[in-house]
Amino acid sequence: MTDIVGELARVGGAFDQPTLTLLYRSHARVVIAMFRGAFSRDNRSVPAARLHAQVDTYLDQLRVAGVTDVPAGSGRELCLRWMRGQWLVRSVDDDGTEVYTLTSHAQDALNLVTSLTRERASLSEHRIATIVNAVRRFNTEANPDRGARVDILNSEIARLTRERDRLLDGGDLPPVSADYMLEGFGELLQLVAALPSDFARVEEAFTALRAQILGSFRAEDRHAGDVIDDYLRRIDSLMTATAEGRAFEGAFTLLRDDELLLQLREDLSALLSHPTATEILNDADRRDLRGTVGLIRRGIDAVLAQRNRVTATLREYIQTHNTVRDRELDSTLRRLDAELARWMSTAGPRSTVPVPMLPARIEVHHLRERFHNPDEDAGPPALRDMTGQQPAGLSLAELLAQGGPSLEQLRTAVEDALASPQPLVSLGRLFDTLDPSLRRPVEVFGLLHLVTNMDGLSRDDEHREVYHAVRPDGTRRDLAVPMITPLPRRASTTTAPMGSEPA
């Protein structure tokens, strides 16, 4: 009797996987089309706001095109629904931006749809040769018989030697059929398309391992030393704790060989330059094959970044974890539970206890921050008598001599000079005829300020004249100032002083 019940259980478990639930949902075609339009092999993460708007645009375009099998809801609602279905995952990027990424289940579904859209033969020479070569290589590396391995290697060396000698002797190159090339490119594209989901599966394994370790740390009531020891033991086996991690460790050891990646790049370039490649491959397939090495490097970097993120999260949790505070909180909750059980044993069915949600706030008008220090209560030392060093007092005239310009006296002097029948040669000549008390250096700035707002004067920046200023102590200072002269007087008018208050 066949174990049909067991087979049914295994098939049911496969159908419960998110990959098949995505393919067998009511709007599977629309969802798969949106995933293929929003995500690509080079665009693995999409900002959350952009994907919401992009899904809204897709929905509008499908409705305009007359498609009736369109899921209901906005772009944000659909993205949240897809997250619950384990087809999307939302995380925070390095720059703090929330992004959506396809899970390995969604990528497996996309790969299956992509493989079904490509034409491929069910049985061909290329497929049989691939199986034979794979079995031969597998047997060479895994056969426990030393003599069998040596025989296999000798036969392979002899076969390759005969082929090399035949080509060196001018033998003909066997032609390759178009079907053979088509099947080869199809299998190669299928293998390359499965890489993103494989890398994503390893990343998800690390994320699940991080959640498992953090959950065990939070649940177990242990000392900080025990937690750190357990963390160190688990971090040593982080890459080998899951099947995905062990597989990636082996692949990483192989793919970090730069010579191997260089050989892969050269082989892909040679295949893409084959004469039949232009007829078999479209632009998208050619771009995917050409970017295989970059895809492998990005996948390895993403997995290593996720592994570093796991270790950083655990390290930060251990550094910030306060076991004493957690124990105090746990002890307080246990005491509250004991008191509640004691009260419930004597309280009636309708008894209540008024318990505030928050404790009362303590009003403290003044909180002493420092203790009393007798040295700080000592009075300041007595002031010394400095009468003998007191400077001599200044008179009002001496104080005014150190002040600003005398604007009123200077205004009067300029207006009188403009109204005088004797023509004013220049403002510098007028300054030199003033009283020494009005010829201080500061008076030059006051004089220039006044004449700026007066009519009847002209300024010539190309020529300068010297103002001979006198300080209150009798010393002299010469200042070069642009030439300021009066405008020519009109014969029909009488020159009158025109001035205005300074601005």
C-alpha cells in the first residue's frame, strides 16, 4: 500500500509555502507583473513611498486598459498585504530611507514565471551532456576510492590531450547547432536568474537567526556573563548554523577567487560574441549575462552586510542590556501579582481599588544639589586702599577733546564759507583755516559726513588733497581725502547756504 497520506502531507506543506500561495492567489498574474515592473536584478530595493506611488500608477494603467482582475486597495494597502504574505520585506536603508525588497519566495515565483516564458526543449544533446559532465565531475570529487579517482583523472587528461593535439594538427572544429546554443543559453540564464533568490534566502536565514538569538536573550533570566558566553559561541557558528549559511560559506570560498571570477567574465564575453548569440539572445538576456559577475559581487556584499548587521545588533544589545534593571522590574511585577492574589482571596465580586495609572507627582520647590562647605561661607577679603594710585581727575574740556566730531560748529563753518563773497577753494583749505579745536582727526570724518547732504559741492575721487589735523596734545596727523570743491555760481542767483540735517 502506497504512503499516499504522507505524500499528501508533503505536497500540502509545499503548497503552503509563500511561493506557491503567490502563484495560486486570485490576482497572481497582476501581482507578478507589478513585481517584474517595479523590481529588477539591478534594482533590488525600492523606496517605500516610490513603490506605493508606482503600484497606484500600475493599477490606474491596468484599469484604463480594461483589465478587470485588478486587486482592490491603494498602493500602500497592497504593499502591506504583500508583506503579510511574505512576498515583500520592509527595512531601513543605510541612509535611513525605508525600502521594500522582494523576499526569496517572491523571487522564486518570478524565476519560475520567467523560465516558463522562455522557449526550451524538453530533451536535447546539450542537456544530456550537461548531466553527464556534472555526474562525472561530482564522482571525481566525491569518490572515496583513490584508484577510481586516479583512473577518472587519467581518462579525462587523455581525452583532453587528444583533443588538443587534434586542434594543433589543424583538425576541423565541430560545428555547433543553433538548438544546442539555444539550450545552453537557456540553462545559463536560468542558473543566473536563480542567484538573487539564493542570496536573499541566505540573508533571510541570518535575519531569522538574529531574531532567534535576541528572543532567547530576552526570555532567559541569566547573568550578563552567561549571555555573553552564549553570544560568543553562537557567533562562531553563525555561518554554519543553517543550511543556507553553510552553502553560502562554501560558495563564498569559491567566489572570492579573483582569478575564477575573471575566467567567468572572459568566458561570458566569448559566449556573447558568438555569431549565433545575436539571433538567440535579446537585449535583456544579453544584459543579464554580461552583469553576472557584478550580480555575484553585489549578492556577496549584501549577505556580508546582513551578517555584519546581525553581529552589530547583538553587540549593541549586550552592551546596553541592563540585567539589574530587568531583575528589579521582574521582582516588582511578581510582588504586585502576589498582592493581587492575596486581595482576590478576600475581596468581593464587585470590589474595586482605585489605582492611578501614573504615580503622583512630587512637588519639590528647591532641591539641594551640593552639600554645605564652610569654606564657601567665608566673606570676601577686604579691599586694599588704592588712594595713592588714583589718577588725576579730568576736566570737562579734556573729556570733550576726546569725544566725537563737533557737528554744529562744523556745519556753521561750512555754511559761512559757502555764503561768503570770497570763493571757497576747497574743503581741505577751509579745514586748515579752522580753530585748532575743530581740526582734530575725528573732525575730518564729521566734516565729510555733513557735506554729503549739502548742495553746491562737487566731489572728485581722482584727485586728493591733504587735511592737516591737530590732536589735542598738539601732535599733527595728515589725512589724504578726495577733492571736494564748490560748484560754479550762477550770475542770476545769489548763492545761499543749503543744508539739511545729517541722516
